Amino acid sequence: MTNQEFFINSWKHESAITAKAFRSLPADISKLNVHHHPKFRSPWEIVNHIGPHANEVCQALKDGKVNLVNEGKFDLNSPAIYISVEAAAKDVEDNSQKLMELVKNCSENDWLNKKIPAFWGPMKIMEVPLMQFCWMMFFDTIHHRGQLSSYYRIVGAVQPELYGPTAEVEEAMMAKAN
């Protein structure tokens, strides 16, 4: 298996988990705007930070550069913000399909060597090989999804089973076994 094939398989698996994580959140914006700490992103800010990552990777693959959106703390009334968690989940699914096709059709030379400048507004924040950029966005999504997982119970949502049984599922299984 090549690195590109491994990336495609990994992104396919993880994007489905990300969409499930988004759909497990409440629709109530007041719950989505809760913060653990003033410097932490709210669940809604996390969704709007990692939701565009698949599209950003598509941009890197198609255009050879990327304009990152929703970095740091940002205005929740921004035009780049999703209208709902369902819209964000659907965007992840749709752009992930495009991303996987673009990676599949990318030459090995471009995958390994093409330099991708990444901008945040007018500021160039980095330039890395395409493969490194793709994996960085992959891991950033997982990292921030972990932060999102710390909010479910706080906002009154059921902790979703993203990688296996949650405490509630395990407790129910133990109760049933006894």
C-alpha cells in the first residue's frame, strides 16, 4: 500500500467519524457556544474550524495553495460559518469524497514534492510538501475532534461511540450481564 492509498483509507474512515461527531451535537446554538475556558474553542467553533479541512485539502490538491479559514478565535457571524451541525457533517462527507478522488489522481511526484503555501488571510503561515500538508490536516481534525469529545456531556448530549463503547454503553452492558 502506498502512502497515498493509506491516506485515502485513513481519511475515509476518519471523515465518517467526524461527520458522526458533528451529528451527535445538539442543534441548540446556546449549548454549542459553551466554553470550558475563555481561551478554548466552543463546540461550534471547533466544528467550524475542522469542518472546512477537507475542502482546504482539496484546494491544496487542485490549486497548489491553500487559504485556511477559521483559524484561532473567529467571528461566529462570519460568512464561512455553517448554518447547522448537519450542514457541517454533510460538507465533511461531500468534500471528503472529492478529496479522496483528488489524492487518488495525484502523481506520486506531486504528492511527495509539490510545495503547498498556506495562507491565513494575506499572511503566508507555512509552506510544506503536499503529503505533509494532507497528513497535518488529517491529524489536526482528529486532535480537535478529541477536544470536541470533551463537550458532549457538558452540553447535555449523549457521548457518541466514535472509537468504541462510551462509559454509558459499558455500564449498560455490565448491568445487562449481571
